[in-house]
Amino acid sequence: MAMSAREIEELIRAALPDASITIEDLAGDGDHYAAHVVSSAFVGKSRVQQHQIVYDALRGRMGGQLHALALQTSAPSST
């Protein structure tokens, strides 16, 4: 069963309420997405730690309901 972009965004937002989230369905099949997530929760975290926070927010759906997620994460710029 595929996930919608909205479901992915809701799960991430529940874990990272301040996040700016952009989700794109790469193949139009509900299985292959790209996500860009910017959150203050990522300040001082390595890229691996940032990605782990997002994967944890998806509550085990990676590899099941969600086949592939190309992930870009960052902390807000301080400009």
C-alpha cells in the first residue's frame, strides 16, 4: 500500500513542528518520493543524524508502505 505525500508530510510535521517540508512524488506511483526538510531540530546535528530524525518520524514505514525517499535536510540559515 503506497503512501501519499500528505501522509509523509504529516508524519514529519508531527515530529518536527517547525519544519519547512517539500515533498515531491518522483514517479507518480506513491512509492518514490523526494523530501526537503528544514528544521531547527537539525542545528548541530550531522547529516546522518538529521536523516535518522526524519526516518524515525516515518515510524517504520520505510521499506514497506514507502519504498524510496530521496532526502535532503538542513538547519535554517542564519541570514
